[in-house]
Amino acid sequence: MVNPNNDIFIPEPSHIQPGEEHKDEKEVSFVDELGDTWFKEDGKFTLDVAVNLRYGARTISNIIATLPAGSTIKYDAFSRHAGYVWIRQPRESGYGYMAVRDAKTNQPFGKFE
């Protein structure tokens, strides 16, 4: 912008402060050791069908337990990769992972709360 009084350039004010955009992004998402992006979100998911709780967010990861329909799982993050939407369940000794939605059809395997 040109100031009509003395022809000095005055930059327009920005609504984004330096570093602000990156700070928010880091608070909301993270990348795990497998390269998958996760988004922080606290929630609950109630299963409509039986689903495997796994040690990793892959269908080839070892199974911790098969949870029956009607089970409610508290989670702290989600990710969309490998054909599914996954949730991460905090556990005493780390995390458990569960596929809760088909990423192609977007059909959930239960209900988000």
C-alpha cells in the first residue's frame, strides 16, 4: 500500500502471525515411525461388529484382542491409511490400534461419540 502523504510503502496487516500456523499444525497432527499422519482427537467409538484391536495400525500387526459388537473404545488420535480409518487407544503399556472405517466406502464399523 502507498501512503498518500509521503509515498512510503506500508504493508497490509496479516491475520496470521509468524509461526502461528505451524504451531497449530503440530498440536493437531503428528507422523508416526511408519510415516502415517495421525490427528489428535479424544473420543469414543462403539462397535457395531467385532473388530480386532492390534499392536500396530496395520492389518498384519499382531492382535491384542478381538472386541465384540457393543464394545466402546476410548481413543486419542485417528489416521486414514492402508485402506482404513484407524483409531489409537491409550493403554497401560503403550497403545492399541483399531480399524473403524473403510476408507474407500467411508462406511464405519460402529458409531463415533
